[in-house]
Amino acid sequence: MARFAASLGRYMVDPSAVKRPREPAAIRLGLAISDWTERWFPDAFVFALVGIVLVFGAGLLLGRSPAQMTRYFGGGFWTLIPFTMQMALIVIFGYVVASSPPVYRVVQWLATIPKTPRTAVAWIALFATVSSLLSWGFSLVFSGLLVREVVRRVPQTDYRAAGAAGYLGLGSVWALGLSSSAALLMATKGSIPASLLPISGVLPLSRTIFLWQSIVTAVVLMATSVLVAYLTAPDGRTARTAESYGIRPEPLEIRTPARQRPGEWLEYSPLLTILIVLVGVAYLVQLFASKGGGMAAGIAQALDLNTYNFMFLLAGLLLHWRPRRFLEAVARSVPATAGVLIQFPFYAGIFGMITGTATDPSPISQWLAGLFVRVSDANGYPILVSIYSAVLGLFVPSGGSKWVIEAPYLLQAATALKVNLGWVVQIYNAAEALPNLVNPFWMLPLLGLLGVRARDLVGYAAVQLLVHLPVVLFLMWLFARTLPYVAPVVPP
């Protein structure tokens, strides 16, 4: 027996000595980028602080005194409070809707459809992009739950590729959808900073995300995302499965503690939920009807940040059914808003230093607008803005606050070059999503659901970036040629 065991041992291979197949070059590049960003990138809040120092210094170089720059900063610091609250509510209500029992049942049903590892990854990519058009906050949670359920049913699926597919909404089309921070801001007069309003006017969603050019762009980018996800997903032989990471995804358990006191009965009753939802729906119907042109046209005209959040609030109440369950979902979502709540006021301070005040304008905005006009023309401006917004987005990973910084001089330059202002917003939207694919800032909620690190996903996300970048540049340039310039309109 000992001789047999020794003989057999000569033919046995140590599993640790077996080399895994070498990753494709594009994925190795993505892993290198991920390692570099995780090692060298500070928290996004630090970028906001660095931005304040740089903009302050730029103002001094352009002739303003320290006292003036300080006044600009302090005067602008609190100007984005309504917008900050609106952005935080997008995160909260998106999470609340995605984590509701009815939506989770839809997730479980969708997870039963793909049968092979590659189709599973492509399926996740499809619904990550589709759901992001509704709400980027909703998409992160919905997609994370879908990844967990899919890999439970198709265990040979590569966990890295599936996780990266679940993040594609944030890296491709979310800003072309209904939760676009820039588009919703420009459609909401009360949220546009006073010094920006004369430059931009109010841009209704019909001039941004509902343009046919924007819709075609979203469809092309979604198809590209799904195709690349399918083609780059490893098959069963080379896949790194959830089990290889020591992860065994379990079904989501949504439990509400039993009622213990008589005074809690309304918290556990759907009565108030039904009444509030009925009142809310009646208000929305009146609002949309008052805009004229039919219900669809009324929705397009009335949809802004406040209406959008109100609709998700009603959906969250209805889907959770009982106030207690709704409040528990809200409590779970609040930590994800920390970055928005603390960073946006500092970006508002940067905005103040860039634009100044009505009686004492800052030279920075005029100088930057003049620079864009000098180095570009109407034909090349869309490509320049795309590249600039994508690069800046790598360091300022926040669609809404970054747009507030860029809008004054980008729209001033667009006016000088006679480029359609609504399309400039969409150029920004399409381009600023790209760096999300390699910057882990917005991955955090998804990483928590999946139990992985950013570097585990960024390799596959970087491949998407390499494909998406030329597609975005071409579409932004092409469709800009189809839209005429329209002067800013400020409604009474």
C-alpha cells in the first residue's frame, strides 16, 4: 500500500502550482489601473479640498485679492443646499425601491433566465444599464442583488465579470437617463445657482435627455456594454467563481420586527401608506395634465428633480407597504449619502470662486470660457468637452457637483461658438460617466453587496472604457452637427 501511494504521488500535481491562464492584455491593464488608483488616489473629499486651493490660487493669479476670493468662497458655500438634498434623496429613494420585497422578487425571477456563464454576465449588463436609466441609486442596489441571485443559479459564472457588469449603468448611460444630475438641475429653475441662470437659462428635459440624439446614444452605449460584457466574460474553465473567493451568496432577508406595543399599530398598517400614495398620485396627475399636450408631453415638461424624487418616494412607500418597513429601508440607505452631503457644499464654494457674484464677477469663468473658444471651434468643441469632462471626472467623481463647476465656462464657450446648450449638457453626461469605470468611488454600495474589492471588478470595467471612449467621442461630435444653437431662456 505504501509503495502504491508513493507511485501515485508522482502523478499528483500540487493545485497551488497550477498556473491560471494568463489574463488578456486589456484586463491586465485594467487591473494595473485599479491597483494604481487604490494605492494613490485619496478620498474624493480630499479632491474637493485640493480643488478649493487650486481655484483660490487661480483667482489670485488673475488679479483678485485674497479677501475677494474668500468672499466668493463663503458666499457660494451654501448655495447648493437644495440641490444637495435632492441628490441625497435620489440615493435614498433609489435604494428604498430596489430593496423592496416586490422588486426583489422581480430580481429573483430575472435570475432564473440565463443558463450559461457568458449569457449570465451579458444579462446582468443589460439590466444594469436599463435600471440606471431610471435611477443610478436604484441601479447599484438592483444590479448587486441581481449578481448575487444569478451566480447562485449559474455558479460557473465569473464573479469579477458579473460584478463589473452590474456596475455598467454607472459607467455608461446613467447620466443619459431620468436621474441625470446635470439635466435635472438645468430643468429645475429653483436649483440653478443665480449666477449660472443668465448663462444657461432653464433647459427642460425635452432639450437634454429626451432629445432623439440622446436616446440613440443611450441605446448604442447599452448595446456596446452588453456585447463587450458577453465577449470578455471567461467561460467555465477559466472563470473565477464566487466560491473561489470564499463567497456563497445567500437570498436577501427582509425582516421587520414584530409589533410590540399597541401604539405601533399604524406603523405596521398599510392604511396611511394607501392614503398618502393616493393623494400623491392625484397631485402628479393634476401636475402633468396642467402642462397641456397630453399626459406624455405633460410628464416630459413637468419632470424635474422635485417631481422625480416625489415619484420615487411614492413608489417606495407603496412597494414597502407598511411605514415601519419603509423607514427601515431608509435607515439602511442613509450611510450611502455621506459623500454627497459633505462634499457638495465645498463644491459650491468652488463654484462661488469661479463665478463670483452679480456685482463682482470672478475672472476665472470668463478666462476658462475664453480658453475653450481660443483652442476650439463649433466642430471640435464636442470632442474637447468630452475629453475634458472625462479626465476631470477621474479626479472629481460626482456628476452633479462637477457639472456646477464646469457649467459656467462650458456654456459660455458654447454660446460664443453657437453650440446647442442642451447638447453640451448631454456631452457632459455621456463623458463624465466614463471615468466611473476605473474610479472606485461610486462602486462602494455594490462592493458591499458583493463582498469584493474594487480591483476585482475594475479589470473588466477598464475594457469597457477602452471601447466606450471612441464611441462616445464619435456620437457626441456627430449629433452636435444636427442641433441648432438656441439662446438661453429664463422663464418668469
